[in-house]
Amino acid sequence: MNNIILPASGLALVLYAVAFALLWRHLNTRLHQAGDNISGAPPSVSGIALVAAALGLICQFLATVSALIQNEPVMSLNLSLLAVSSLVTCVIVGVTAISTLRVRADNLMLLCLPLAAISLGALSLIPAGNTQPIALDSAQIGHILLSISAYAALMTAALQSVLIALQERRLRTPQTGLIGLLPPMESMENLFITMLWLGVGLLTLSIGTGIFFLQDMFDQRLVHHTVLTSMSWMVYVGFLTGHHLFGWRGVTGVRWNLAAFALLLLGYLGSKFVLEYLL
């Protein structure tokens, strides 16, 4: 294991814990002010939390890159399940942090930070499975980067859909608790649809470029991955079509999105786990 992984991971976990604690305290302060009808701006702890999260993200990225890139015998990319999962959560935290600058969705960070911490802890403590490194000058690198970006965008949309489902359940009840501090439902759904279009676009490009590297799909043991990913793509496209033509949204969108993401997750993570640890 590269010597930088453990120190960078440890520092990232500390920074994520600090960011989570500050953000939780900040949101509770906003909640109490809203409940007591106190006017005035809340304490600016949220900005400090985002800085801590950003520093933690840099440390996690360094640890993840160290796990991904191998120097011996040649410069290559080691796409282990744990390293890729950590990279995906890096992208999720980054995208979510940037999104909070436009839409006050600090609550979404409360979901992303533990997810990033868990993936980083697994990368640091669990031995990597058996993988075949890919040379950095390989033509597959573009396809791989598209796939990882698509997974990250669609996982972010899945986290957003969870919050939308919670908001939907509370529409007819007083908006108390941290869910009540989320932006209006319309803003959350617009952000959700935007992230969904981005993710599906990247997934489409990933599937399209992947066709060139599946010369012998059975020998590469990619049948289940390809079938499940294609099914996930069809579910995503089905929902976006229904959203455009019939105005599907709310709980309908949440159900379609989570079903599609479950297929995508099973197709990639399930297949990687079986190939790396069971076969």
C-alpha cells in the first residue's frame, strides 16, 4: 500500500468529522431560530464546514489517486472496487458542495460526508481484491472516466431523491426538523432533474464507448454488468420521457430513479465484488 494512503485518509476522516459536526450544529441553530421566529442571519458555521469538507475532499482525493495509480512494473490504473468507490464519493462530495452554493441544500451534505467517510475507511483498512491493471495510455481510459462520472452523477441524484421523498411525506404536516430547512420542493426537483439528465447523458456515452471494448463479452465476464447497466439506462430514459411528456415528478420520480440506480449499483458494484473477492 502506498505510504500516503493512511495519513491522507486519517486526516480526511478527521476533517469530514469536523465538517459534519459543524454542519449539524449550524442546521440545528437554524432550526431553533425558525421555531422561535428569531430574525437575523444564523451563525456562519456552514461556510467553515464547507471549508473543512473541501480540505477533507483534497486529502481523500490524494489517497484515492495513490490507490488507483501503480508505478510498477509500468504506470497503470488499478480499478479496484474500493478505489473506484472512493473516487465516486469524491465526485459526489465535490458536486454537492458546489450545488449548495446555489441552492441551500446543506442537509444533502449530511448524507454525502458519512458516505465518503465509509468508502475512504474501507479503502484504507480492507485489502484490495484481484484486479487487472490498465495501462494509462490505453484507449479504455476515456470509457472508464465516463463510467465513473456517470455513477457519481446518478448516485448524487439518488441521494437527492431520498430527500425529495422525505419532503413529499411532510407536505401535509408542519415542516419541522432538518427536512423543513431544505429548499422549496420545486428547487430540489429542478436540481434533481438536472443531475439526472447529466448522469444519463454520461451513462449513454459510457455505454456507447463500451461497445468498442466488448469484443468477447463472455471471456471478459461482463455479461451481467452489461445487461444490468442497459436495463438501468432504459429505466432512466423511461422516467425522463415520462417527465417530459406527462410531467412525472415527486414520488413517481423517486421510485423510478431508485429502481434504476439499484440496477446500476448491482451491475457495477455487484459484478466487481464477485470478480475481485469471490472468483
